Amino acid sequence: MPARRYGNTAIGVAVIAIAAAIILALFSVRFVAVGEVGVVHTFGVVDQSPRPSGLLLKAPWASLANLSVRTQQITMSSRAEDVTGAGPDQTIRTLTSEGLTVGLDITTLYKLSFSKAPAVFETIGPDYIDVVVRPAIRNAIRDVVAQFTAESLYTTARTEVAQLIHEDLIRRLDPRGVIIEDVLLRDVALPAVITQAIESKLAAEQSIQERRFRVDEAQQEAQRKIKEAEGIKEANLLVNESLTAAVLQNRYIEALNNLNTGSVVYVPTNPDTGLPVILGTPPLGVGD
């Protein structure tokens, strides 16, 4: 009997040990999903070592929070139906340097810094997007847009505005553990009257530029014709200077020599020299 009692006791202890081990394993083994960082905290104390994705062993009494470190995006638009997230807070309308109200469609790409995830969890919390990211984006947009006119926003300054917002967000959010990857300014919505006025102005400027181009083209063509006439004049002067009586007589003789056989040509000659005579030129040997 004692042996059987001892055997039952040993089996009971083994069962209890196995059950305790299973319970400890259930509370100690955790998984950090792909694209996430694990933050371990125990009784209000946050472990500042971020845990990568995969199997994680921790103390049974410690807690684990998983935060995404993948690229995320927030879209703010002048139209509520285009925004990401819920509520009208996502729409963005702000003032230009001349006090006009404009709507912007902006998408911001960002992600949580892996190394700073524990500090973000401790100082801000898992809802850091609503606490710091979204307000920072809205403030950066307002600060930057206030430096530009409505016309420049509508025409030439979009790339510069996006770059300045990007730099402003890096300055605001990088110390808070949020990495700003890109800022995309998709559209600028102006009041219809302002848009029409800007387009009319641009059309007028384009027309003026076109007329200037035509005037410049006409002036260049006139200069070309003047240069061409001057060249012809100089060429004629050179030819006239070189066409002496002797040269003309020589060319005349060469032309007669190249005539086809059988051709009949009357050639006046000088009775004194017997050479051909060209009207308007002095005879060879006279005045040369």
C-alpha cells in the first residue's frame, strides 16, 4: 500500500508540474508578427529593447504590445470623401499669404521607427498617430501654405510646397520616433472665381509671349534678308571689279569655242586686231 501511495503521489506531482509548465509556456511564449515590433512592459516599466518579429520568450508576468513598423499613409483632402480615416478632421483647408482659403489634397507616407518604438509606447502610447502625427501634418501644411500665394500654389510652387512640408514634418516628428518617408501634394483646390481669374491671366500672358515670339521671329527674318542682300551686293561689286575687257573677251572666246559643231554665230571683230568685239567694252589694247 505505501508503495502504491507513493506512486500515486509521484504521478500527481508530475501532472501538476506538466500543467504548470504548460501554463508558464502559455504566458511566456508570444509571437511578434511580420512588419511589427514588440514592446515588453512589466508592471508599468517599459523594456527599452525592441523585439523583432518572430518567436518571443518573456516572463509570465510581463506584457507584450505589438506596434506596426510598416509604411502607413494619411491622406488629407479638401473633400471629406477622399480622406483616409473617419471624421471631418481629415479634411484640410488653409489660408494663403494673401488670405485666400484653399483646399489641398496631400498624402503623407510615414512609419514608426523600430529602435524608438519602446520610447514612443512609453511617452505617447499606441495611439501616437492621432496624438502627434495627424496634428503635426495639419500644422506643417498651414505653416508652409501661408508662405505662398494662391497663384503660385496653383501653378509653379507645388513641388516646393511638398518639399517644405516634408522637411517641416521631419523636424517635428523625427525626435518623436516617427519617420516621414514622403509627402505627395496631389491637388490644390481654389475658389472657382480665383481659378478662373488665374487661368485668364495665364492665357493673357501666353498670348503676349506668343506675340513677342512672332515679333522676334520677324525681326530675325528681316536681319537675315539684310545680311543676304549685303552679301549679294558685295559679291556683285567683286565681280564688277574683276570683269575687265580682257576677261570678258576671254570668256566670250571660250563660249564660242564650246559651241556645238555646225552652229552659226555672227561675231563682230575689230578690224585692227581681228579679235571679237563686245559692245560696251573697250577694244583690247585700248586703255589697258
